[in-house]
Amino acid sequence: MPNQPRAAVFWREDVLPSDVAVVGDMTEASGFFRPSEVAVAAELVNERLAKGTASGYLFIFAQEGLQVLGYACYGPIAGTLHSWDLYWIVVQERLRGQGLGKSLMELVEQRVWSAGGERLYVETSSRPLYHPSRRFYQRCGYAPQAVLPDFYAPGDDKVIYVKTLSRAWTGQEGRETYRV
């Protein structure tokens, strides 16, 4: 097949009413999340739409034309001075391994750092299905800090990763020219 011209991805931080369905569909199609988790992902979009940034949920969407290719949801951890959570990072299956997730992560880190955040936490499952996710976080410079046994279900531990941005993050901009 001849090389096709690739369209540039643009990054969107505004949350639209249509994102409720987009986030729900994308998280469900990923094959990683239980139905209750898919509902939570969509609920965070609704919360952001209802309360704006006061919800504590910030989003970055990777988009090509009208199609959302991936997204990240993150926010400050209440009661802390400089700690933030990455709640969700999801990329369409066909695009995994091509750098879009890394670009989203870099943009989240840049936004967190710019807002005064110094530590970014990520929680994930210990199930074998999540091995690529754990490997992704480690490649992005996150270190496992805690394991909470049987957190999600029997035999399904919560693994908590952290990255200290004040030492590890260099201040580089995210990849604004990621291409699909």
C-alpha cells in the first residue's frame, strides 16, 4: 500500500457534551475496563461539564478532524500541596504503540508542572491484562510505589506508580506534531 499523507493531531482541553459518549465508547472498546469502570469514566466527563474546572477533573483530547483518538483525565489531589492524579489515559487500540499515549502523558505532565504540581500518581491493576499498561508507565518514568492486595477484586491488586516531576521532568513541551 502506498504511503498515505498523515493528518496532524490537535490537542483539545475543552470538554464537550459529546465527550460523554466518546469517553464511554473508547474506554469500553479498549477491552481493559469493567462496565462499572466505563460508567465512572463517563461520569467524570459529566462532572466536568456540570462544574467546570471546579470539578477537579481536567482533560486533554487527542483529535484528528472530528475523531477523538485518545484522551487523558487528570487533576489535583484534594488536601495535598503538589500531588496530582492521572485518572485515565486511553488510546484507540489501532494507535497503541505509536507514541500517542506518550504524547498525551507528556502534555499532562507539562500541564501539571505548570500548575505547580510536583508528583503525578497513576493507579492500575495487577492483572496480566494490564501488563502493557504497567510497562507503559515505567517507560514514561513512573516507578511503582505501593501494591494494595486484592483491592479491585480477589487476586486483582492496585499498583500505584509515581513520577516526581520536579526532578524527572525536563520542561519540554509535549509532541505537538504527533501524526497518525
